[in-house]
Amino acid sequence: MAKRYNEEQKISDVLKAFIQENKLEKGINKVDAKEAWVKLMGNGVNNYTQNVELRNQVLYVSLSSSVLREELSMGKSKIVKMLNEELGQELIKKIVLK
């Protein structure tokens, strides 16, 4: 049976509680990580991005350009930092470019 709250609550607090109670954080984090990649990397990189997947704090990115993969691999730590700042939490520890 669902709990009923008599006091007023912010919708954001209610949603956070719902997400935690139903163990939905992983799925939402995966979507957030993918959206952050798209937003931060821009059209130039996104045109060559085939897939972005977050698993166990590792962001796996499939790219169709080996040249772009090499360029991005030189700045992995900076990209991780930018993505975590965008996400507002330390969600990504490592990036694997494929």
C-alpha cells in the first residue's frame, strides 16, 4: 500500500523519493550520461558517435571515426571532468572509446 503524505512537498522531492524507492537511479543515470555526451560534444563529434552506454561508472562510446577516437583519447580525463560537472555528480570514472 502506498504511503500518503499529509504535509506539502516539492514535486522534485517526491520524484527523488519515488526514484529511490523503485531503484530507478541506474536507468536515469544512463540516460543523463548519454544526454550530457550529446550536449557537451556537439554536432561534430555526435555525427560520428554510434552508441553511448554507461556501465559501472564507465562510459563506453562507440565512434565510427578512428581519427576522432585518437583525438578524443588524448583528452579523456578532461572529458570525464566536464561530463561529471554537467551531471552534477561523480557518475563517470572512466571513458572507453571503441
